[in-house]
Amino acid sequence: MRRLDQHYFDRIAAIEFAVKYDDCKDPRGILEADIVLVGISRTSKTPLSSYLANQNYKVANVPLVPEIPIPAELTQIPRNRIIGLTNSPEKLAAIRKVRLKSIGLDETSSYSSENRILEELDYGYRIFKQLGCRVIEVEDKAIEETAALIIEKVK
């Protein structure tokens, strides 16, 4: 049986925080987060948020979409709390095609097109530079490995 100590309750609070502030549902969470993950679609923001929450970190994540301005809150926190996530265009295209197929959509959608992915990656790198955040390439890394890099970078 689990011990119901402060560590346990802190972990539960961190998990609830990650769920509440997933995909920038409420940008106010950015101000309270220990770590804020930013990146374009399919760069493992949500799985990393969940894993880090289980390590007692309050994590918010923000999807970067060229048509949507970044939340002002991102510019109001220390840049060492922000981690940019990226992936190769080839890996993103493959992941996005599988995602589209899994939800019953045409895998040739613009979401998985090379031009759209390159546009989003370019936008993402511009935002990373604007924020002055550190960036991690997630391609071929396990969630645990990426999480360890994130923790190392925010400490």
C-alpha cells in the first residue's frame, strides 16, 4: 500500500496541475508552473508533462501554432523554466500520419504535409529564440531520457 504522506499528495497535485494546464487550456497556469514545455504538435509535450508530474513537477505545456499568438504569460516567467521541444520533419510527418489515421482522417491532410511541418518548425524556432529558452530534440529519445534532460536544464 502507498504511504499517504506529503510527497504523495504533492505528486497528486502535480498530476492534477499537468492535466488542468495541458495544451494551454488556461494560460494562467504558465505563471505557476515549475516547467513550461513549448513545441509544435506531436513533440511529446503531453506525455512529458505527465511523466514530469509523476516526478512532482508542476508542468504546463503550450502548443505552438503559427496562426495563434503565444500567451503573454510566456514572456512573464524566467526563461530557464521554459523548454522548447522539437523533432525532425520526417519523424513529425510519420507521427502525424499515424495520428490522422487513428482518428479516421485522411493521412494526406495538410497537417502531415512537408510544407506545413516546415512552416511550423520555422515558427517554433522563431518562438524559441524570442523566448530565449533551451531546446531539446526529442527524436529517438525515450520519454524518461527527455525528462531527465529537462530536469537537468531547469535546475
